[in-house]
Amino acid sequence: MLGPMAPITCPRCGALVADTQPVCPTCGTPTEFTAPEKSMRTKYVLIGAGALLALGVVALIVRLVQPGPQSAHTEAPQAKKAPAPEAAPKAQQAEKPAPPAEVAKAPRPAPQPAPQPVTAKHGVYFLAVYSSREGGEFLSELRPVVAQDESAMNEVMSSAASGLALRPLGLACGPERSPYYAWVSSRDSAPQSPIRVQVGAACGFATLAEAAQNAMDACRKRGGCQKDATEIQLYAADVRDGAGDAWRARPRMWCQFIAGSIVNAWQYVPEKTEFNSGCTSFL
């Protein structure tokens, strides 16, 4: 049995009330519980709180020692953000598996054929024209013949006018060559001396300028086409243009020099003829 308890103070009037009395004898306010009940309840509350605190500490220690799936998941992004060492990419590349045999032995593309040179349907043949005068034959000009074969050249030679002789120059370019060709004639005259003519020709070049320059060089090797020549007439053409009347060539460029000065200089471009400033480079 419990011993005598201390009196309880009434919360309303402040009078002392025996712990065995259910109500205050002064104001009639009922007492909530007796002192022993209050003391026991407080004891149980403290015990329960202590037990809960102990369980919380144990759970926290277990969680720190053995992290669960949630902690591993939260730490994963931090590991991805950390910079990898420089040697890591090379190691990853070295660990890549070899490609399958089908990929390694894939067929190579067929080699492309080399570009073919520009060709033409016609060829060009040069005829030296000689005129008969007192004392013999004298070279007067150079005539190019544009045709598919030498039969046209033979036809032109057989149809020469009286007093003229046409002979092959020894230079011809067939249709398999590059299309541009040129020819030049140089005249030198002096008092009381016959006019001296020299010619030059070139064919099978990639540009008009190249053909013209090579024709001038061929003429100079024969002793003509000097800067002080009385007259120089230089022509260049494209064999793909075909021929005009009597198999004559159709020039695309013409340069005429008299005593070292340009008298005529033009070249034909599509749909028009314009001044050719490049003639000065050939003299």
C-alpha cells in the first residue's frame, strides 16, 4: 500500500485538498487525478521517451554504417560530375572491341577513271604557200586546213591557184590532241631587196595564249618574228569550231604588229568580239 500523500492544491481557489477527495470542499472543483496516478504517469512517459530516443540512436548508427539504396542513388550524380583523369579516355578506347569481320572487310569503292584530255572531232594541218616569181619560189604565207583527215589537205593542195605551190609544213595535230592551235607569218622588207617571209605554227595546246606563244617561238627559230619586223600577223583558233570555205580555219584571236607597234588586236568571245590586251605579251 501507498503511504499518505501530500495534499493537492485546488487549481481554482487554491485551497488544500486531500488527495483522496474527488472534489475541492471549498469551491467544488473536481480534482483531475490523484498524486500517485500523476507520479506513475510521469514515470511511464519518461520511460517511453527514453526508449524511443534509444531506438532512434541505434537506427541512426545502423544507417551510417550500412548505407541503403537511397544513399547510393543520391551519391551517384556526384561521382559523374567528378572530372575523370586524362588517361581514362585512352583506356576506354583501348578497351573497345574490334569491329566485326563484315565491317573490316567492306568492299572499297571502285577507282574513278582519270580525266581524259579535251579532244576535237577535227584535226589541223598546215600548208606552206609558195609563190612563183622571177628567180624561183618564195614563201608567202601559212595556211591551216581544218578537217577530219589528210584527204582535205590533199584536196586543197590540188586546187591551188596558178602560180602558187602548197606544201605540208611537217606539223599536224590530229583530233586526239588538245584543241587550240596558232599560226604566224612575219614579213621583212628592205629597199632594193625582196620581201622575206618566215612562218611558225603550233597546235595541240590547252589555251589560245599557249598556242600563240609557241607559234611565235617557232617563227623566231626560223629567223623571223623579231620585234623590228616590218609586219607580223598572228592568229589562234579552236579546232572544234570546224572550218569555213575551202577548209580554211576560223580564227578566234588576231594580233597584227607593224614595226613593233600593235595595229590590230582582238579576240572572239561568245556573241561578241573585243579588244585583246594580251597581244603585247607575244611580241
